[in-house]
Amino acid sequence: MKNIMNFWEAANQALGKYIDYSEFKNWKEVQEIPLYHPDDDFTFLYANENETLLNESKYKQEWLKVLDLGESKLGHSEESYQKAMSFVFYERSTSLWIMKALHHLLTFEEMREKSILEYDHIIELGAGIGETARMIFNRGYTGTYSIVDLPSVAKISQYYLSDKKVNYITLDEIEKRPNSLFIAIWSLSEIPFEYREKIAEKIKGFDQLILFSNNILGLNNAVYFLYEWSFLSGIFQRFRLMKFHTGDDGNNYLIGKGI
């Protein structure tokens, strides 16, 4: 587990040197992780699937209103914002990064057959810059939203979500509440196995939106999530392979229904 610990310790230290967050989307360290990247090749492929998912969604009109808002200018220079918003989807100027967050949320709503707005409590582990949270709030979310993250990464999302009501908490502060959703977009599969049992106990019985890599930074996740995670965290689970994203030996959505 040394590789994964060294990676995140180095990332936390590199991001911690910044004080001015006004153009964080242009930081070399942010784009290398990547917490944000304007030119992710996969996002064109996300967009292709988003069209189908959106057309089949019961909440299509609500999501179109979210897309009308575009990507936030926070963290951009004027030049990088214009570049980011040059992507066109559904006759709207949007960004490739929004396509990623939209894909995660549309996939969850289709597979779980439930609106993201129906939850009273959402816990996100490793929220990155906070794009997924921002889109959930822009959709009209009014429940409690909490984020657990590394200190230096949390400072970025705090800046990005400064106009949203978000609680920043530690793992120990997660509360068991009914009608809760746990979100972990790649983050859980980048955490050493010995820490996951504690996380599972904290969120036991929560619904889940997880995206994991089969093999990343020395962690072999495929067998773990297929056979162990559901028992530890108290869910019925369904999987969907992200067919176009073949890096790290493949990537999968895990959608869980709490039991």
C-alpha cells in the first residue's frame, strides 16, 4: 500500500503550498492528479452516452436547466474559461468536465431508479474540486451534504462550493441517518484496504454511487468490490462496466441499495 499512500501524501503537500485559489483549475498539480482537466479525451465519450441517458431520464428537463448554468467560472482565468466552455452538447455551450459529472449522476439515477434529490443526506468521499456536488445543488438539492477529503483538496472544493451549504467533516464524524447516499467517484478504490472496513461500518445501509478502477496504484479492486464490499457496507449492488474507459484494467460503476 506504500505507493498509494505516497501518492496522496505528495499530492496533499503539493496542493498545500497555494494560498490564492482564483485560478486553481490551471494549476499543474490539479491537472496532473487530475482533480480537474480541460482536455480529458474520455469526456467526449461520456458525452456520447450522456445523450442516450438524458433522453431516457425522467428528469431530463431538470438536467437541461442545470446544463444551462454551464461550468462555474471559479478557478478559471478568462482564457481558460472560454476554452473550457467551448464544448457543445444539446445545443448548449458546456464543458467536458461537466460531461463527466453528468454521466455519473445520470447513470446513478437510471440504475437506482431514484432521483438524486430524494435523499435527505449525502456523504461524498473525495469530492475533488466539488463539481459533482455543485451539479447536485444546481439541480435543486436542499438536504444535508457532507464532504470527507484530504485537507489541501478540501480547501479547493470549499472555495469552489463557497455559495453552497456544505459540511466538511472527518470520517469519524459521519452520522448514521435514514435516507442517506454515499458517493465515492474513484476515491474509495484509491484507499488502502485496511481503511475501507471503517468506512463501510460508518456508511452501512446507505445507498451508494461508487466508481472504481479495477487496478490502480498497486490496488487490485475487482475481486474486492465484487465479493467483499456489499457484505461490509450492507447493500444490494449492481455493476456497470464503463466500456469506453479501459485504463487501469477497466472501470466500473457500483450502484448500491442499502439493506
